[in-house]
Amino acid sequence: RRKRDALSWAATHDALTNIANRQQFESQLAEHLADRRRREVACMLYIDLDGFKAVNDAAGHAAGDQLLRDIAALLLARIRSIDLAARLGGDEFGVFLRACALQTALGIAEEIRKRIDAHVLHWHGKVFSVGVSIGVVQIEDSYADVASVIAAADAACYAAKHAGRNVVRSGGSGLRLVHDGKG
């Protein structure tokens, strides 16, 4: 039974960060989309670290791995037990916020942005930090499938990067700047 539980955990979690993996994240989104009759409002955050490559280049992959674990812990510390944080790949994360309207999700995204922006990694006598670009979408009936939800959140994240990085942007029917990280 322990072996089966370990295999089940490994199939749904990222081995490095110990949070959900992309497959589990997409599965949870698919369940939400399939259960439209509940009409529960929900949002997705697409999170991409700014300046992560510089940490890997300057201090090596072990430092980068530690930073990814730190970011995962910061996400878990901010979200509720009903929400889901996942590593989508590389230095990209997703957060599925259940029973959460867009304005609340934007506030959560801004808090996450501030926490990541303030976080420093002390590594062998050096100090590293990164910023974060976050795209936020409310999951609406217009999204036909998981791929369209993720694509919309990713597009909002790309808009945040294009706006100068360390920014939160909402997506969907209209992109808007939430915070520019400069003040």
C-alpha cells in the first residue's frame, strides 16, 4: 500500500518542489470545467519568474533548484487549502483559485508578487533575488478547455513581461495592468 501511495504521489507531484505537477494541475482544471453546473467562480494565475536564468548562470543549478523550492513554499504559504499550486515547468508555476472572483485573485497575485520580489536566496556568500510576472484570468464559460484557460493566463503573463516585468496583469476579455512593480 505504501508503494502504491508513493507511486500515486509521484504521478501527481513535482519531485523538486513537492507541489502539484502540470498533469495534476490540468486534471483539476478539467474537473472544474466539466462541472459547469455548479457555476463556481474560479481563477488561474500563471506565474513566470523574472531573472531566474541569471541565478542558474551565476550560482549553478543547485541554487536555482533551491530558489524554485523557496518559491513553491511562498505560494503554499499564501494560498488556501482549497486552492492548488503547481510547477508547470522550468520556472513557471500555476495557481488554481477555487471559489475566487477576479478582484480577489488580483489581490492574491499582487501579494504573491510582493513576497517573491522581497525574497532573497543566500547561496555560498552571495545573495540572489528574482522578480515575477503574473497573468490572472477568471475561468469563464467562454473557455472551451484546459488549454484555452492556460493559454489565456499565459497571454496575460506575457503581457506582464512586455509591460516591464515584475507586474500583475489580468487577462480574458481585456488585459489591464494591476501593478508595475516600480512603486
